[in-house]
Amino acid sequence: MKRLNILFSTTRQWNCGDEFILFGVRRLLDSLGVVYNPIIYNRHPSICPRPWHRHSRWSKAERAPKRDNSFFLDHPETIDYVIFAGSPEWSDGPRVAPLLNFIIDNGLRCAFIGVGISGTTQFGPELNRVLAENCDLITARDPDCYELIRNMPNSFQEVCPALFSAPSNRLRTGPAHIGIVAQTAKTEFHSIPTETETYLTRQFDKLETAYPVTYIAHYIDEANLLAEQKKQFYYSGYSEDYPRLFDEFDLVISSRIHGCGLAASLGIPNILIPHDARYKTALGFKAEIANVGKEGADLSEMVARINIETASAELIEHRAARHEAFNVLLRQHLSILR
């Protein structure tokens, strides 16, 4: 098979949840024997779109230098295929529009694998054209997103590819060593509502008295805060490390959807703390959804009700079944497999 140059729309060093999705997409491609060079279009907001700057206030504005090792849509002959690797950031916005136009202008084939609800209910002309003329396959990871795309050609609802993000899984038996994915109301771009943070602080303090608990920071600001609070925590600036870090746990509690996704990929039962409309993605990870509100769920009681071994066995079976179902879709629809 020819070695392809596949451009993946993702983020790097911004939100490791996006990278977990990419890990899953790449494992699917690898299992199908696709031979390719992975190239990324990095939607990191500090990098994309490239800013303009002036050397002085009297000089002409020019594009700032490239600032990372990703693709800047400037050499179309390099790219054979484009994959939007999940994320709600696929339908609109200043980081997505240039990529859609790049696909149209160069007649490229593409796929959208595991996209989610974005808040947009109407698609722009570029996206409509790409979906109608250039797209081999689009899968939605939640039912609300599927309602938006169900009339598009080759559209399906399937789990988020983060379910396949870990290289392997194993049966968990307990007793529960709990991993808590940290998230606060004080982190720019990655925050949760203040009332949710207040609820979680109270609940996590209670859990710490009953179970061995280790916190997991996905973002450097959370690592800094946990260090200030003198909490035991794991963090890495390398998303590739997280499967190993999560692998120590028997149960994971997370307000970050893809904390649940990586846990599920490893066969770890998980509880999601919902705080926006995207929470339905976690149903594909067989997450228990906590009721958050004035009379929010008692997380200690939720943990006590979970049979870790049974839930872990169900997750391992679920991952295998969805992996095969996904591979069937990809074999049937991706032009790079024909």
C-alpha cells in the first residue's frame, strides 16, 4: 500500500483531550493497515490562524513566522487526505474555515471522525460544500450532533474515537484507587462553572476520607493550583504519557469528557461530572453521569454502588465491539482504503 500523507485537524499542546481522540483515530487506521505519514493542522489558538505583526508602527503588516512544526496550508501538493479527528471545533470559526477552503480549492477527499455538538445549528457554505462533494464519511459522537448531520451523505452516529485511545486495556477489580481529573473555574478557556467547582470541592474532600485518591491535571494551570493546595497529582506536558498515568486507577471521576474517554479505553469504570451540553458524548464511554445541582449527587455513594470488576468487563467488551463496528464503517467508506 502506498504511504499516504494524511493531514489531521487537531490541537497539540493545548487540550490533551483532542490528542486522545487523535490517538483513537490513528489506532483505527493502523488496525486497517493504512500506511501513512501523520501531519497535523494545529488548531491551537495561539498558533492558528497565524497572526499579522509590524516591526514598527510605520512598517507594513506581515504574517508572523511559523511557530510550530505543523502544516500551514501552504503546500497543497504534500497532502493526500484530510481527517477531522473529532472535536466540537469542526463546523465553523476562524481556525476551521481555512482548512475547509483548502480542501475545496485542492479537490481533496476527507472524513470527519467523531465530531461533536458545537453550538452551531446552521452550516456555512464551505462546510456544506465539503460535506456534499468532498466527504467520504462523517460520524457524530453524540445524538445532538447526529441530528445536525443525519441528512448528509455517509453520516452515522458512533462513539467518540477516544474510546480507542489507549494501546491496551485490562480487567479492573478494585478496591477502588480513584483518579480524579481536576478542573476549576479559574482556568482560562478550560474552566467549569463556579457552582460546579464548589460542588466538586465538597465532594472530593469527602472522597479523600474514604478512598485512596490521586488527582490528574490535564492542563498546566490545574497542575499549578493542585501544587498550591498540596494535593497528590499526576501531570505531563506530553499527552502520550496519560495512558500510563491513568492505568494505575480502578475508577476515574472527571468533569473533562475525555478523561472518561481515556479511562474507558483502558477498561476503567468512570463517572462524568456534566457541565455543558456536550456531556452525552460520555454515554459512549458507558460513564455514570452524576447529577450536579443544588442537591447534587453524593459521589461517595455513587462510587460505592459501582461493581468495578463487572463494569470493567463490560467496558472491555464494549470497546472491542465498537472498534469492529468502526472498522466496518471505515472499510466501506474511506476512499483511501479502496
